[in-house]
Amino acid sequence: MPNVKITLDGAQYEVDNKKTILEAAREHKIHIPHFCFHDKLSLSGNCRVCLVEVEKMPKLAIACMTPVAEGMIVNTKNERVINAREAVMEFILINHPLDCPICDEAGECKLQDYAYKYSKGFSRFVDNKNHKEKRVEIGPRVMFDAERCISCSRCIRFCDEIAGVHQLQFVNRGDRVTIETFPGQSLDNPYSMNVVDICPVGALTNKDFRFKSRVWEMSFTDSVCHGCARGCNIEIGVRNNEILRLNPRRNDDVNSVWMCDHGRLETWKNVNAENRIKSSKIRKEGQLVEVGWDEAIAKVASELKSFGKNEIAVLGSAFATNEDNYVLAKFAKEVLGTRNIDFCRHAEGVDDAVLVRADKTPNAAGAELVGIVPQENGMDFHKIISAIKAGKIKALYCLEDDVALMPGIEEALSNLEFFAVHATNHSKTTQYAHVVLAASTYAEKNGTMTNFQKRVQRVRPAVTTFEQDRALDNFEMSRWDKFAAHNDKWGKGPRRDARPSWKIIASIAGVMGTKYKFNNADDVFNEICQKIDGFKGLSYLKVGVKGAIVKQNHVAV
Amino acid sequence: MNDDKLLEKSEVIRVKDLSFMQRAYVFEILKGMFKAAKQIFKPTFTIEYPEVKFEHAASFRGRPVLVEENGVERCVACGLCARVCPALAIEVQAAETELAKERYPEKFEINMTRCIFCGFCEEVCPEEAIIMSNEYELAFSSQQESIFGKDKLLKSAEIMKPRLDFLRDHR
């Protein structure tokens, strides 16, 4: 990699000669403002706010498109640059409406930040601003406000280059320029909502999140999307203990900076949903009745004891964390003594070219790795189902998964003498359950998921359950969360009496006579790291925010 | 020796500089009564509070209210008042409206047990939608009662004109 020496703001650096001035400056923590530049998109060079002075060049140059060269002397902060930058900002702001109070982007707006940092702070423009259409449904999930657009073309380039469909286009000229779709078409590609994230202003906004909350009132927790086996890194935005939106989080090895619309909109709605299971339930006279944890756990323990080893089957879940599946496998082998352990796979269709995987579960690889596989002479998922139908297997213990959605399974479930299920929401499966144990969703517990690359990634709790406290349990906190008193209405929000699955299983094991010494998810993960080869040497600290690859394709038996 | 010193310190020194008139006492009493009697003929300074209300200057900061104009609140639910409120008394939930202003407060609540009448909400408001009124009679019998919703907060712009004029003049 041939390097060149350049001088940036008086300091000498050696940088790769393929880089532009902006990238070189970025590498050395010198911020050059930019609107149209995005490191995952092609260069456009139309916003002109990244102007810098390169000595011996007659005019100022745009940092995003000027490649570095040997001996180049660049000034990013001198008077000439600052004046030019202020002039560019003034031009951009001439027709930008003063919409900040009603704009969803306010608080995370590049233009707002730059107007504060790099602008004069007042306008010399006395004429009326140019008016355009304000509420355009440019796509089924995206709203467009033409007045706010600063014509940076990021969204157009995103559709062309990342989503792979040419759906957006500039039309008209001068101050009447705007973006449009072809008549009769809309911005409806499966990645369309990424344009909301990359829009440097509030021109493109999320229809689902529209006006729900100001961003500064929310807390953002790093987590992992559980829409498919990709495991896109996300931030969970929460206010009043309710999830309001998901944002992609940069991880160049997994999802770059994108995520699909399905993951962004559909994967968290169950957390706030009406049909959430608020506490554990036992079937009494055909009805599911809410009971306390002790009663539910005692019921499961006594029922499981009444069946023989070969009459019980255990289903893990590709939706549950590694920790949940590991403790379940351990419980099945050590306490129940069953060899019939497996989980239900949910592969549909094919992988797409961008992010979405055919496997629609976040942790199929992890479930296998931590021991949710049929033991010697044990039955796999399909054999378990046919054995239930044949009456050979009488009791089924199932982790968080709506197995009844698989064809032909409902018949088998109705045949069971005892069916215990961990569930987050009422579903087809819970209709057949004798005991429903209220499990925490992925947004309410600590744990790890293993994606299709065998990358172990952390999920962190963003929503509190009964047994958690935002301050004491190290949650991300918004200003409201920090200062809420017990009698304040805000900061409370709905909570449920759910527990992480590994904890429920450990309590059942305890009642059945085997004590597990797990106090928190860290303890479970540390044991996984000791017992399972692929995980050796890992810890929550090493997994960190970007995840860590499991070393080999080892499958624990 | 120590005892002698203590004795010296504890000696009380009487200042005998009162004049004869003062020492006579009765003249002083009369002087005082004359001063008090003079007040009877001056205009009254106090008011009979619950029956007679205090009239404020427009600069008085009573409880915050929302300005209503043409049947709708001016507020666009931007949330700046909630952000700036040092006592975190304000809660706003925005929603979409067909009107040109696009958003309106679906819920706007001020917890009056938290409010400290600082007037920051009024100062930060980009729409002149939340302003300080002249109402100061705030007593509640429960905490629930102290949370003022839109029903109690909305006041028409005509009623609030003195304050709005004051704000214009002193902007």
C-alpha cells in the first residue's frame, strides 16, 4: 500500500494514496463537515460544504473528491475555509424551512448541527422562502418533505447502489429541484427505510415513528435484530419503557450500516403488543389462569417428574439466546435425562443479495452449538412430532417458539398429556399449552445470539420487566428515566412479570433437586465458554459491541 | 486571681444616656400612639385577599397556560418546553393533524407540584404557545389533581392578550 505524506492543519501524516482528503482527515480525527459524502456510497460532491484549502491550488477544493498527493498541504480551519463554509451553509439554509420544532430529525440532524457549528447564526435573506410539497408519501414506509431536502442525492445513490433499484431521481432545476419516483411507482424496496437514516436532514422520515417521540427523550440500547440469521446490529430506541423504533448500528462485518425494513418494523412490535403474556399461566378447567412464579414452576416440576425419560421431548428455540438454549440442553440431559432434544428450523425462501437470510431465526447456529441437537439414539424434530402423534412421547417442553405454525403440528400438540411452553406472546402454540411460562423478549434480557457467520453478538435489555430496575441493572437511561419519581407518570410505562428462559429453567431444575449456580446471564455464558470448545476464550467483554466469531464448526453432543 | 478576672468581665455596664423625657416613659407612649393614629387617615395599602384579588403587572409569572387560537392550540408539540423545564414538570405527546402545522399535542400535561414558575417554557417556545398566566391560586387535595391536562391549560388568545403584548414588547 503506497503511502504519501500530507500536511493536515500543520501536522504531518502518512496516508494511503488511494484516499481522499476527507477520508485521510477522518482517519486522523479531523472532522471536515459533509452532507453528500457517505463512506458506503459513491462520491457525488454536490453539497460543497467540505471545502478545504490546498496550498498551490488556485481555488478551494472539495475534500470528499480530492485524492491526497505527496507533499500536499491542506488547511481545514483557516479563515478562507471558514468563510467559504459559512457561505455554503448560508446558501443551503436560504430555502430550508424553519421546521425544526415539527421535524422528526431535530436532535439528530446534520444540518442542525452544522448550522450551529459552521454557520453564522443569522440569515441575511429577506425574501420569502421557496415553497414545495410538504407531506408526500414517497413510499409505503417513508414520508418526504420536499421543502427540507438539500439535494445531497444520498437517497438516490442508496437506491441505485445498495438496494439495487433505481427508484428515486432528481427532477427540475435550480431551487425547484426535488426528488421523485417514476409516476405510479413508489419507494417500496425492502431496504427503503435506510434512506431515512442517511438523509442528513428531515426530508425523508420514518412513517411508523412519525411524531411518536423526540429523540432526546429516548434511550438507545445496543442490541441485535432478531428478524433473520444475519443478526444486524441495532439500537433499540425506548421511551416510557416502550420500544418506539430500531436503528441500524454500524458493524462492517455484519450489516455495514444498513438493515431491512422488515427487521426495522416488524421484529419488535410483539414486545409492546396487546397479546403479551404478562405473567405465567396454568391451564385450569380448559382456561389459562394467571398464577405466581412459584406455583407455575412447582407445577412444571411435578408434571415432568411423573413421566419416564423416554416419554419426554425437549425443543430449544432458534429465537432464544445461546444462554437459554444452553441451560435447556443442560437441564434436558442432566435433570430430565432425555435424549430427544432438537429445535424447529424456520428457513423460508432464499438469501437475498443484500442482508436478508433465508433462515428467519436469529440464533439457529447458536442453538446447535450449545447443544440443542438430538443425542445418541435420540429423536430429531420431525421424529419427535411423529412420536407424539403415535403416543410414544407424552410430555413436551418447548422454548420461545411458535411451533404450531409448522404444518401438521397442531394435531400432535393436542395429543400431548403435558405441554409446557416458554412464550412471550399468546400464539397458536399457547392454545395447546398446559403451562405457559412468561419469557422475557430479546429486548428484556442479557444474552448472546450466534448469527449465520457463527458470530456471537450481545443482546442487551432495553425494556424493564418486574424484576429489573433501570438504574440498578445498568440500563441505558434517558433524562426522563434518570429523574422520574415514583409518582411521575412518565418513565413508568407498562412492565410485565417475565423472566429470561434460562432463569426459569434453572428454577425448575432447583425444584427438581439440581441446583444451578447461575446468578446472571454472565455466569451462564462463562460456563458455555468453559464447556463448549468453539466458545473457549470468549466472555461478554470480548464479545463487546461488534461480536466475536466462534472458532470452529464444533457441534456439542 | 482567676476568680477576680472573671468577676471583672461579668460586670454589667449600664449606659445612662436616656434623656428625661425618655425616662418618663409616658411621653414616649403618646408619641407612638400619635404615629399610629396618623396612619388611619392615609389610603389603605393592604387588600382583603380572598374577596378582593390582587391586580398584577403583565410581567407577573403565574401558572403556565397554552394559548388557543381559532379553536386550536398554537402548540406544535415540539417538546422544547419539556426539554428545558428544570423541574421536568411537562410531558408532551405529539400526534399528526391535517392542519398546516402538521403536529399537535395529543397529550400535554404539566405536573403543577413540580412546576417552579421559572418561565423557561415560555421563553423557549418557538410558537408563543405556552405562556405564563396571572393565575396563582393553586391548591390540590391529591397528586392526581395537580396534573393539569389540556382541558385546564388551554386559554384563548384574547384572554391572554396582556401577557402576549408584554412578551412582544420585551422580546
